Amino acid sequence: MIIAMDGPAASGKGTLAKQLASHYGLGHLDTGALYRAVARDMLAGGRDLDDEVAAAQTARNIDPETLEDPGLRTAAMGEAASLVAKLPQVREALVEYQRAFARRPGGAVIEGRDIGTVVCPDADVKIFVEASAQVRAKRRHKELIEAGQDIAYEEIHAQIAARDALDRSRAVSPLVPAQDAHLLDTSDLGIEAALKAAVKLIDSVIR
């Protein structure tokens, strides 16, 4: 079974995707971490983030073992990821990686911004996770503060608004729900409630 999960930054899809993977015994891939890793490696190598050829080469050489690097979760790295995600050659390289992961025996939960529309258009279940910008900014702010980053809520809110604009307006694979995606608004849902709602939705589709 392949579960495709899309949604904007801090919508709760990451936590939910991990829980669903555990619940159903599936593999889990955070595709956002791939783009963040490309940005990280580009910056570490002194490359410009708009150098498409270099970025695509970097994408083809991403080390999967580094995707859990805490440094990928910073607000600045999220912004940098949006810049490299606009590059068609980078998306092409990483889409192949994502599709190969989805084809693994046993199935997978894959989260990102174009999984249901581009990466796995034939996924068994597609969920588009959303939440208000205010709620998402509060979640991300809390997450970063707990990680020891000193950053104002207003700055996070502005970053999320900018990220949304970039993700929704890019020419290649913009952030939009697949036509057959199920919408799940987590604005008023805690972690357990969101998981319960998602499991109920998935079970209704696959049974």
C-alpha cells in the first residue's frame, strides 16, 4: 500500500506520516528532507542555490544516512529548500529517488508537496493535510524554541507565508491537492485526534 501525503509547511503531515507508517507497518519517507539536504550540501560547498546543474548533481548524490540531520530542520534551511525545489532538474532527480522508495516491498507512506500529483499519482490513498497559517506558525515556533532556536513568532509566520507563496506558485509541481485527494484540516486537531481521523479515512478507502 502506498499512502501519499501532501500539505504546506507545519501542517502536521510529518508527525502524522510517521505515525501512519508505524500503524500500518509501512516505510516512511520525508521528501522535504531531500530538498533540505540538497540545499545544505550546496551551501556547504559554497554553491549558489540557483545553480541548477550543480544542484541536480548534488541531488543525485544525496546520502540517505544524512536525512535525519537536525540541522535540516531550521527555518533558514526550509527557505533554502524552497529555492532549490523550484529547479526542474532537481525535482526530476529526486522524483526518481522517491518513486524507487515507493516501489519497495511492503509499501510506504511518502510525505511532501507533490506526492499525490506527480510522484505517486496512482497511490492507494492520497491525503492533503492543511491547517491555518496562524496555527502552522505557532506549531513551527514551538518546535524551534524547543530545539533551542531563539526566533520570534512573527518571523516564523512571515517565513511560512513566503514559503506558501513559493510552493503554490512555482511552475514545476506546485503545491495543490490531487483531484482525488482527501482533505484533512488539522487546525483544531491534536496529534492523537489527527491520527484517528487519518486512520478512519484510510480504512474506509482500502476496505
